[in-house]
Amino acid sequence: MITNDASLVELKHKIIEEVARLAWDGNLDEEHKEALVYKLCPGPLAQYRCCVYKDRELVKQRIRLSEGKNPVPGSDSKNIVQVLSPACEECPISAYSVTDNCRKCMGQACLNACKFGAVSIGNHRSHIDPTKCRECGKCAQACPYNAIVHLVRPCKKACPVGAITYDEYGICVIDEDKCINCGQCIHACPFGAPASKTYLTKVIDEIRAGKEVYAMCAPATEGQFGEDITMASIRNACKQLGFKDMAEVGLGGDMTAAYESEEWSEARAEGRKMTTSCCSAFINMLRIHFPDIYKNDMSTVVSPMCAVSRYLKAIHPGCVTVFIGPCIAKKSEAADKSVPDNADYVMTYGEFRAFLRSRDITIKPAENDYQQATIFGKKFARSGGVAGAVLECMKERGEDISDIKLRRCAGGEDCRKALTLLKFNKLPEDFIEGMVCDGGCVGGPSRHRTEIETVKARQALLSKDQDWKVLENLSEYPMDKFSMRRDGSDVGKLCGGLTLKPTETH
């Protein structure tokens, strides 16, 4: 997890680990959970907040999140990202504040500009009463010395869609009609107030019930744990945890790219523009903030996560699928039951590491001999990778792509600008690839290492991969057994240029 607050991360992951240990032992009852609260916060002195009682309340709320519940009993919120009020209480600041640059000038421009009586003149400088301030900014605009600054709280600054406001007590409020569950606010907050629901206990229940549970590791996984930790390393660790096996979601990248390439070809022939993305937060942005584009211009092909889940469920009926990656928004995608046979559960890298610790398992180096995806599917993890894979498939089908214009967007603001241009028919490019996280999935909110560290390790690992073509790779898989459309239609319809090899699974 990337943050400067090591103690905060340690506490979050320790709670998840301990809750998972209780679940493995079948002891996830109220008595054991209460004992866990006092184990982590024995008192009498506080370790994290102003008092031990607030510490304990926060632990209780995080335990509920670790069970996939809302932090407060009785809440009917469906949002993946939730706010822990006791943590947020430490944060409130005045949005506008007067600095020492104030000259206490005779003109009193700030006082005269304020229409709400929030500004007064003190002994040494002006003062803004936060209880009266309406954050209009007129005082800051009027000050000739630029002595009044606008302070934006980190959660609000990180939100790419303006979904965060504050109540009368200064507590963060997430507008669930705007939130895209990208998780950017979670790791921006130094108090750990925004947090996401976790589903490890449900995965444990499925494993303990004897079901076939398959792990699906995101393309961003390679490089997250160093150059010596390969996909085979992750696969071995997953099997130790009780997973039946592990699949590369990069394979789903190959699948998505192949079928999206057909849509691109059709749109190109008709003169239509399209958006495409494996990014759940980008899809949420389209659905909520650009509904017309979502309806008319978005690819109908499923995400790589959903593609691999459908593949596994087609060849292993009744199995349970669990996505592991750096993404918070994938949890909202899995929760969307309008897309059938998607991943059943999602866990982040931080949660995966806590999951491993709950069984005292470490990831060990292994030969780089497990590969299901082409280099193109693996590159879905970085900005530009989706478009690159789609173009590769168009080339493999014999299409000339020399005149195609692409808009590769990385970061929430970049995505919003491109979509706004498309909305008003001002977009010069033909296609948009959008990723809400800077740099793509390797820069996701729940990445384990910095983007630079991950990219360096990825380059070393990917350089050893085999040079397969996408359609050649997919010929090995039963693409006729499941749908690649979001609505589940067209089962058995193959991408043009794809011919399946006659194998037992087909």
C-alpha cells in the first residue's frame, strides 16, 4: 500500500488479518470480535486517536468492513467506499484561512467582500469564522496581498468526480449518486476515514464449504512483489491458501481485445467514435456522469476480469471466482449483478497479503513458467495497453490501422476532459481508452509498490515471456462456450479471424 502513514496501514491490515484468522477457525462471532477489539486496543492509553474509546469504535467499524458490512449497523448504503466518522472527526479545517501575509490594511477589502458576516478584523490580521463562512471565495478574490488561501481537504482533492462534500460538523459525506468507487480518496486521507468493504471472510466461507474457488490475478500483479516473484509464485501461494487454482486476467485482456477490435472496426466503418476500457472506475464514470456516451458509444464487451470469470465458470460449473488486483472499483463491478457470471468477489493486494498472513504463508520465488496471456494482454495493466492490444488484434485480422487516432487517458481529470469533448462532438480522435488511475492499473489505489518500482520489475519479468499472437493464444481456449457481451448474449459467437483448435475442452 502506498502511503506515508505506516501506522495507519498497519492497523487496517492487522484488523483484516485477525478477522480472517477468526473466520478460518469458525470463530467470527460477537464474543470473539469483541475480544479482538480489546486485543488491538487494550488501553488505558490511546494508540491512534484522542482516547481509547475512539480507538475501539474505529476497530469495531473496521471489523464490520472486513466482513463486507457497512461500518454502522442499520445503514442501507450500497456503496463500496464508506466513511468512518470517528476517524474523519480529526480532520476538519476551515476552507478559507488568513495567512501571515495579511497586512490588516485600511481598505478592509476582505471584510467588505463577505456577504455572510464571516470576516472580522483582529488585532494583527483578519479572521474568518468557519461557522459563518459559505466558501464563496469572494474574500480571497478581493485581498490585494493574496493573504487568504483556499485549503482543500485531501479526500476532496483526490476525488475526480466531485462526489465529496461535508456535513455541518465537517464530516466527509460521499454522494453515492456521483461516486465511481475509484478509491482515490481512501489513500489520500491521512486519517484513514474513507475505507472500502472487504470480502475475505466470504471467500473463506466458500473455501471452508469445499467449493472450487479460483483466484484470478490482475495483469498488474507482475512486478508488484519484485522481480523474483512470478505468476507461478502467486499461483503456488494461492493454492496454499485453499484456492483450486489461479488464472491470469491478462488472458481476459486477450479476450477483451479480440472482441473489442471487431467493434472498433464496425464503428470505424460507420464513422462512429467509441470508448473502451478495462477500468471499472472509468465505466462507472461513463454510467453516472456521461449516460448518453455509456449507452451509445461504450464497448459492449466485458472486462478482462469478467471474461476470465466466465471462462472458468464455463469449464468448471458451480465454481467461485475471486479477482486479486490493485483496484477498489472492481468491487463495484463484481457487485453489479446486471452483468452475469462476473467475479464473485474482489480483493486488493493489501487484502491479499493480509489473507496470506492469516494462514502464515509467504510468497516464494518460482520459475517464470506459468503463462496464459500474451504480452498484449499483460500490458492491459498500463495506460495505453488496452488500445495497443485492440490494435494488435485488428492487425492480426489483416486490417490497416495506420490512420486510426487514439486518445489514451490516464487519470480522472484526463478522462473527464476527453469524455466532455466527445459529449459535445469536439473530440478529434476516433477512440478513447480511459483509466482513472494515473499510469493505469499499476498506479491503482491499492498497489503494493510504487509505480516506478513496479514498472521496473515488470520489464524484467515480461522480457522473459513468450512472443505469442493474441488470436493464436485464444485458439487454445473454448471461446464458443461463453459470451463476451456484457448482457450475456451471443454465446458461441467467435471473433472474426479466430479459429478454435479441436481440444477436449471445446
